[in-house]
Amino acid sequence: MRAQQIVMARLNELLEPLDLTFPRYEALMLLYYSRRGELPLGKISDRLQVHRASVTNVVDKLVDSGYVERLGHSQDRRAVLARITTDGKRVARQATKRLNAAGFAMAPLEPEACEALYAALMPLRLAAGDFIPPGP
């Protein structure tokens, strides 16, 4: 848990100049890579595996920053869509460059140690149903 806190603090520090936190970055990237640049808030919640209230808060902050806009769903009046803006796309690219340049805040771990950590934690994620294991 402490290691996760350290990494998250480092990631947030890297993203702060762009008015982002790591959870906001994750949501922004989900929209960035979506087919139409927009998703219902419920789908964002499902894909990020977080509570819907958390997504509402994250989207509110992205709207305040001008990176996302809220829209009514054309086919479901109960649903709200989040759509990435032009500024949001620009910041998403900048943030990704910053995070990649910093090795996603994993220093002082070497790449081999990161791979070992990934391999050690994968069974937990598979057992939780986070994803389907790759084929042979």
C-alpha cells in the first residue's frame, strides 16, 4: 500500500503542471482513445473499475480545466456523456510524454525489477477478473 502511495504521489507531481492528477489522466486517456472521443460516465466507471461517484468528481474537475465537456446522451436521457475537447487531446499527449519520460515514476526500480513486479502481481489481477490472460 505504501509503495502505491509513493508512486501515485510521484505521478500526481508530474501531472500537476498540466492541472491533472493520475485519476484524471486515466479518464482523459480513456476518452482520448475512444472511437468518438466520448463515453457515458457509467462506462468510464466500469472501465476504470471505480465507483460512479468518483467518476463524476473526476469528470467535474476535467470540465473545470476545459479538457472535457458534458453532454446529454442522444438515445438515453438518463445518461451523461463526457467528451474530450481539443485542449484535452493536447494535454493528454503532453501528459503521456511527461509520464513516459519519467518512466511512470518507477525509479529507482530497474526495468527488470518492474517486469518481475508485474509478473508477481498478475495472478492477483487474473483471479480478480481484471482481464483475460493472453493466449499462448
